Amino acid sequence: MPVCYLPEKTQDIAAFRSALKRLCAAHPSDISGGEEGAFPSVLLDQLTQLGALSAALPVKNGGLGLHESPEGMLGLIDLLRISGRLSLSLGRCLEGHINVVRLVSLYGSDTQRNALAAFVKQGVLGGIWVTDGAPPVTLELTATGYQLKGAKGFCSGVRQVGMALITARNALGQDVMVLVSTDEPERIGKGPGHLTGMAGSGTGAYNFTGMEISPDAIIGRPGDYLRQPEFSAGAWRGSAVALGGMDVLVDLMRQELQARGRAENPHQQRRIGEALILRETASLWVHRAARAVYGTPAEPEECAAMVNLARIAVEQAGVQLITLVQQALGLSAFIRGKRVEQTLRDLATYLRQPAPDETLTEAAAWFADREWPEDKS
């Protein structure tokens, strides 16, 4: 496996952001990231060569510390948005990798953080797999450590991920995080079925039954995975990936209308204007949520509520944009094999996150009797 330490040209965040933008410019919006259903391996390799897998590591572990400063925040937004623009399937897997790095950085020991960094610098992609299959994953004490039983479903990048952070139920019925190697192809199973979008994310199942692990594989304490505000606050990263998908749709809509000579039509210009408003609305919310996470420490509930509102705002903007693009382009937006048609399906699937009603009402309940926090950016 190739060693992927940060190249010299991306030893600082500014250079890393510039390299990301050059990579993005080299992949025009009207060029697909690859055959539908195939994992975007070439794009992942290109990002890896820029140091994208290592960049999210803390500075003390050899990364750029994208979670550690306002400058890092901007670099992380660029990384997620550009990966989503290149391929929403790629963005989904990369965001999962970053989530693994973040959780181990927050809750792991120094030894665990160093071990994770060593794997990441070798180009190992991490995955976060928490949706249980049948049966659910449990953790049983043995004479030498622990043994896992059960399976995970909805495992994004199941054939590319080399290590996964999973949740497992211990003997007391508590959920714990476990970081395990996932390099045994015979454990891979079929996923939930054929999804209408995001086929390139390579979602499958993984059977952990009989896997022996040491106590060092357990990250943090029981319940840490659901601990606030991180459990909700981290959702802004997924919204940043979705924003990249919106970027593609806006570009493709404008390009096709120009090619048809329809960009001067006032009705199409209205759609272009509305699309730009929706995309910028989503961008503003992503940045607002990220600043809430990176800024002056607030009450955990406030931070979670802000990010949850951003999540819903981006979802609503994305759904409206999908309809606008379909109206603007007509039947050509439904032709299989076109980048716009695939992106429409991918974004529609990606935006379908769980419990949107609960997310919105819980956030609204927090702010119902509290002043809106000042944005000190």
C-alpha cells in the first residue's frame, strides 16, 4: 500500500486549498466522475495524492488540523464541497473517513490517535458503519480480549474501506465505538438493495462475527458516539458535500441552456436566478453551521440546534433545486447516462437523511424562547 504523507506542496492549509481548486478545475462539471455504479477510485487516488486523507488529522499527528482552527474550517469546507462536486459518492465516503478521524481525535487515547494516523498516512480509507444488519453487532468478553458477533448494513465503500469505526452493544447493553480492520473480503455481503442514486458509493454489508479484537480497539467510553454536541454538530459536513452536488447541477443547467440558445429566455433566466439563490442559501447555511462548531464555545444544545437548522435548510434548497433543473431542462434531465440525470438522482438520495421532522422541531424548540446567537465571524 503506498505511503501518502502530505506532499510538500500541501504542507499548509492555503496550499492545500489551492491544490483542491486546481483539481476541481481539471474535472469540468459536464464530465462524469466515472461509470455509474463504479466506485470513483481514480478521484479518490487523486485526492489522496493531495493529502486529503491525512489533512483531517490533528497537527500533532502529522495532519493539517482541519478541525482545529477557523482557517482549517475553510479548508475542510473546500475539501468536502469539492469532493461532492466531483462525485457525491466520493464525498459521502470521504466525509465518513473524516468522521472517523474526528471521533478518534475526540475520544481516543494518544496511542489510538497515533495508530490511526499511521494507517491514514499509508492511504487507508476509513469508514463509519453504525447501521446494524441482522443480527446487530455485539461485543463479548473473552479470555484475551473481545469477540464481535453480528453484521453492519449500509457500509459505504465496503470494498475500499480498510478500517471502520463501528458501534457494538456490550454485555451491559451499552453502545461502544470499536475501530477495526476491514480487509477480509469474505466478510462482505450484499447491501440493502439497488438504490436509485449513490450507486457509486459501493454500499454493502460486513459480517463481523468471530472477529477477535483487543481492548485497545475500543474508542472512548460507552455512549460517546451519541454524545452532544458532536453527534449533531458533525452533520454540517454532510451538508457541505451536498452543496458540492448543488454546484454541479447549477453549472450543468446553465451550460445546457446556453448550448440550446435558451439562456436568454426570461423564464429560463428566472430559473437560473432562483437556482443561484438556492445554492447560495445552502452555502451561507453551511458556513454558518461550521462557524457555530468552530467558534466561541456555546451550549451544546445551541450548537446542535444551529447545525440541525442548517441541515434542513440545505435539504430544502437541494430538493427545490432538483425540481428547478428538471423544469429547465425538460426530458433531457431524465436521460440515463447524462451527468445531470445521475447527479439529480444522487443528490435526491443523498439528501434523504433520517428524522428530518424531529431534527427541525428539536432545533426550533431550542430557539423558540432564546435569542438568535450573534455571528462573530
